[in-house]
Amino acid sequence: MYYGWVHNSYGAARQAAHAATDAESSARRAENAMARLEDAIERQTLIIRSLLEVCSRKGVFTEDEFREIVTEVDLSDGRLDGKYKPQLGPQQCANCGKTNGKRAVTCMYCGNPLDGRELV
Ligand SMILES: [Zn+2]
């Protein structure tokens, strides 16, 4: 009887330790994924900022003109929220007829560009 209680307690403690280890691993993976995303965003910000600077220096457009265009594009998805998030659904490929995911730009089966999908 006593041995059974000790045995069950030991098993529960092992399960709890295992669950804690799994949770730590999940948290570490999430932190790593977030760090990679932050790095990617910072690199993209650098590139966009550099392109904007080149265009401004070469007289292609001013930063104010660029901001107007950003607002137009922002509004084109139906919301002025500082983001561009068009509402897309699955799309059938005109070439092979297979259905592709809502974010696909080209057909994942045959590589055909999908109509109306933008690169960015
Ligand atoms: Zn296709």
C-alpha cells in the first residue's frame, strides 16, 4: 500500500518534470523563432529605408509623396491600419487546375503564376 503511493507519487513527479522540460523546450523554440523574425524585420526595414533614401536622393519621390502612396496602398485592403493584408482565398491554377493556398503567388504544382497575386 505504502509502496504503491510512493510509486504513484514518483510517477507523477516524473511526468511533471517531463512536462516542465517540454514547456521549456517550447518556450526556447518560440524565443528563437521570435528572434529570427525580429532579425528579418530589421533587415527588411534596413532595405526599405535604404531604397527610400536612394529614391529621395535621386529625386524619384520625396518622403511625403512616398507616405501618400503608403496610405493609398494601406487603404486598398479596406482598412487604414498601417498594414497591407488583402483578403485572399484559395485559388485554382489556370494552367493545371489544381487549388493553391491563399498566400501562393505561383502554383505549387506547376509553377504557373497565379492571376491577381502580387509578389509582396
Ligand atoms: Zn498549376
